[in-house]
Amino acid sequence: MAEESFNADERNPPEWLNVQFITKVLSGYEKAADLEVTNLSFTPASAKGDHYASIMFRAKVDYKTQKGTFFKSLIIKTMPVEEGVKKDMFADSPLFITEIGMYSKVLPEWERILRGVNDTSKLYVDCIYHSLDPYQIIIFEDLVEMGYEVVRDRFLTQEEICSAYSKLAKIHAISMTKIYENPDYLKEFKYGMLDMPGLMDSPIINAGMAPFIDMLGRIPELTKYQPHFEKIALHFKDRLRDIMRDYRINPHSGYNVLIHADYHCRNMMFKHNKETGAFEDCMLLDYQGCNVAPMAVDLIYSIYMLMGTEQRSGELETLLNYYLSVLLETLKKIGYRGEMPTKLGFWAEIKRHRYYEFLLLSTFLPVSVGLRTHSMDLADLLHNEETRKQLYLLKEVVEETKVIMARLDKAGYFEDL
């Protein structure tokens, strides 16, 4: 991969990430005090645009113990040391605390519950080391070595999306059960991505609404929706805050679960048979934004960040109903004693949180098209007004907006704004 394909802060690891540190990690993991690292090299572990809340490296390690010589590939996730936008935005966030809690407490327990009902689903990659002091760091086994890969050059297939939804539905189902049995069980998973300092006032949230409204006024088929979004723009951030704090304010409203919160195609890896190409498994990644919130948050996000154009226009209902079927099946298997979600209630819940969809439609969808289809630069899209205007007039953005607006209109999303 060319150097420009990587994030700038991932081209060189921090000084403390060295032979001595890796020796300490592996000797503890292998329970081998005599472990000696004989060769160590680092490369960036992700492509530019894959993630924004941390930096990631792949460490190739040759080492030896009394038992022999070995090789291991590790994925190392940490925070940047140098001052910069990423460090400033995420420095005081609970992201690492959340992710460590997910890998050390929640996900192992969730898998134990699944094994108890003969479900062999793997919900997470093994975490071999984590620490918050003196550095925030998590180290994982390398999924690439196990045959998994991030899908980059195409949209996901229906089979791949269904596999990803199956994993999500099981996480949601177990958390729903735990919340019903003990509302305080997940109390530390209280803060989500939108609670991070400054994020609600950042270009990620604010840059899209104005050019989107302008685009609606320029396209004859869309002008009738412009007054709706002018009204939505007046208070959409307040509505977003209400959605994310729904469980804290009224814990008995809706379908609240432990959400992933950043459930998109770059936060999962897929495994296919090397000989036949047949699909085998999906692994979800990046549990750092998890918090208790309406399940609709993950599902609405997935419409724009997991599905491709064809799925959004022709398979949306089928895919989300598949998620619901796995959710209900899992709830029954694990003995959920609360009131079961219904199909009618499920779709009403998604509509109830329509302001989140308004944000994703007006901001995330155009940016996703710009990044994936036209290889545009994220910083330029967020900070350059002229670039944003061009983005919103791209044919792909305009045509898909027409389809989505018709769907939302038919479902009554613009009533009683």
C-alpha cells in the first residue's frame, strides 16, 4: 500500500512501543519468563479512513522460549502521543475504558451464555493485553493471520450483511436480557460517541445540514422536502441528544440494549474459504463506543454505513427483519422473561428515532459516497465549503436521496415534526 494510504500518525510507532514492551506483553501472555524477542517490525494496521478514534499498528514478532521458536502477528491499538486533532478530540473520552470493559467483562460473558444454549458464535477476537496506565493500549490476535479481511473494494453481499446482523442481534438480545434482570449490570456503559466533548459542535455533525437543504432546493423532485429539513435543522441536535440519553432519562421506554454505536463495514472483518470463495464468518471489531441506548441507533446507522445502494433501495426491510428474527430467536433461547419485541413495535421504534436518520441521510450518506465512490478526502469534505457543495450535487447522492425521501415520506417521517 502506498504511504498516503495510511493515516499520518500510524507511519511510525511511539518510542515506548519497542522490544522491551513487546517482550513484557508476550512473556506475560505465554507465561514464559525466559521469552526473548528475536525480531520485531511494525507497519500500519489499517488503511486511511478505517477509523478515527485511535491509532493502530501490526507487530510481526519472532520470539523464542525454552519450548522453541515462534512467530506471532499482533494488532496494537493505542492513542497518539503527539498533539493533534485526534488526540485532542478523544483524549478525555471513555473509549479505551469502554473497549477494555467489553473485551474483559462483557463479551466473554455473552459468549458463555451463547455456549449454554449450544450457540458457537464468536463475538470477538481474543485480547491478549490491555492497560490504561501509563499508556492506553489494547493488543489483539491478528485476524488477517486467521483468514479474515476488511472488505474495501465493493459493497457487502446480502449474506455478509446477514452474518453481521446475526452477531449484532445476539449481542443486543443478551444485553436486553441482562438489563431486564438487573438494570445496573451495564451501568458503566453509560456514555456514547455523541457524549464526547465537542463532538456535537464538530463538522461531523454540523457540516451536512446546510448544503443538504441547499441541494433539496436545487432538485425539482426534492424541493417539497426542503421546508421539512429547514424545520428539522432548527432543533435536530437537541433531538439527537434526547435519543442518545433515552435510556438514562426513561429506562423503560422502547427497546434499549448495549449498542455497538459505530456499526459500519470497516468495523468488521469477513472470512471466505480460500479455495472456493464461499463465505464462512464475520467478526465485529471496535467496541469502544458501546453504551446502553435504543437498538434503533445501531440499526439506523447500519442502513447508511453497512448497506450499499442496492440494499438500501431494495433489501432494507428484508435485512432488518432478518435481524429481528435472530433477536427474537436468541431471546427465546436464553430465557428472556420480559415482553417480547413485536414486528410492529420494532418498526415503530425505528421511526421514533427518525432524527438520527435525518442526520445520517443529510451528512453521513453524502460523505460515504464521496469517500467510497469518488476517493475524496474526509478533511476536505468536512472543512471546505466548496467541496461540500460539489459533494451534495453528485449524481449518486441526488439519486439515492430521491429514493430515501420517498421511503421516509411514505412511512410518515415528516408528520408532526
